[in-house]
Amino acid sequence: MSALVSVELRRLAARRLVRMAVAAMILGIVIAGVVTFFRSHRLSAETLRAQQIEREQFINECLSGQGPLAQPVPPGFSPQPPTRQECEGVVFGPTDPRFHLTSLKQVFEGTTVPLVLLAWILGASFIGAEWHTGTVSVLLTWEPRRIRVLLAKAAVFMIAAFVGALAFHALLGLALWPAAAVRGTTEGVGARWFVDITGVALRGAALVSIGAAVGFAIASVARSTAAALGVGFAYLVVLENLMGVLRPGWRSWFFSWNAAVFVTANPGHGDIPRTPLEAGLLLASYGAGCLAIALVVFRRRDVT
């Protein structure tokens, strides 16, 4: 098994598409760090105090029912002023031009989505290209145990996707740190913040690994990279959005809705009645189910 895993690791590292993806990710990290550094700049203490006073004035007006959230009151109804959380959710006055290191949590949550899509594509390509070139049948002449072959391929890519996602977020955090330390602010950074962003990075990496497994499994069954991409687009972009509107109660079983709950660790996100742990277990079961189907099909089909 170790020899098979070693072969698959070398095969993965030699793929041109994987190298291009890694290069693009590194380039994106460098660009994000440089752009954020030059766009971020500190303000004087007087300016910050003035902005805070102005913001509080806007919030107070909003709470009193005089701000932009004020709604006309129908006859016979008492006015319902907005809450402070609702008022703070509206952008009031000038924005803070400093880059806050505490915003890394939101940055990591936002970058998880493209990483999942990239892992889906690369996972589909990893096995789809071998079906296209006919190397699967050649590999089985060396190692005829089909389950072991496909499990090794899937495990190698899932682990690579998990480690790659963690490395991406670690490098992105290091690239953005100078913008906060030199031209922004590190206020609010502490042990709790570190635990939060570490949790987001780990959950995001787990979701990336699941996405890689699903893309790999679909391409293995269909013997085509394009099929996995087509199924992914049809399901995530068309089916989930359409059924989410027609059948809102079904959202609790959809991939993207549970993924949002899992990564953000926000129970009830999007009215999904699940905890992050429950959402993560459901997503893991989806990935395991897809791989199980791929294993059954691969074991029984003619690979010539």
C-alpha cells in the first residue's frame, strides 16, 4: 500500500494542472498581501475619535427611528424601532481604511469557497485524465486489487487538498500580517482570536477535502472530468438555488447551506437547524457516500 501511495503522490506532483494551480495560489497570495498593504493606512487618534462619534450619532438616530432603517408605520400599529445590531449592520459615515488583523476570520471564510471549487476541479481531473489516457488499465496490471488502487488515489488527493488548504490560509495570513502590523491595526488579536481563525482554517480544509472527494468520485464513475464539472455546476448553481426557493425546508440537506454552517460555526445560519458538528458530519457522509459508490462501480466495471 505504501508503494502505491508513493506512486500516486509522485503522479499528483507531476500533473501540470496541479502545478499551475499551486502557482496561481501563490501569485494570488502575493498580490493580496501587496494590495492590502498599500491600500491600508492608519488614521490619527483625533480622526478616529471623530469617526467614532459620528458613527454613534448615526446609530442613535437609527435606534430612535430616524435613520435609513425607518419604516412607515401603518395606521393603528405602534412603531417598532430597529435593534442596535441592525443599526450597526448598516455602514454609517466614513469607513476605517486600516486593515484589521481580526478580519482574517472573514477572509478565511470567504476564500474557502473558491478552494472547494478548485479542489473539486482538480480531484475530477486527477482521475478523469487517467481514464482519458488509459493509464488506469495499465496501473491495474501492476496492482490488480481495484479497491486498494482507487482508495489510494482518493486518499492521496484528499490529504493533499486538506494540507494545501491549510498551507494556503497560513501563507495568506502571513502575507496580510504586515498590512495590519505596519499600516493597519492588530487590536483585538489574542488567544481567542487565534483559536477562532484556526478553527475556521481547519473546518475549511476539511470542507475542501470533502469537495475533492466528491469531484473525484463523480469523475471516476463517469470516466470524465467534464462530467464531474457539469454535475457540480448543475447541482450547486442550478438545483440547490432552484429547490432552495421552491422548497425552503429542503435547504437543511443541501451541500452549500450545510457548508456555510460548518465553516462559519454559526448554528442556524440560513435557518438551517443544525449545529456545525452536525453539518460537518452530514457533509462527510455525502463525501463518503460518493466514494463508496465510486468504489462499487470501479470494482465491477470493465476498465478496458
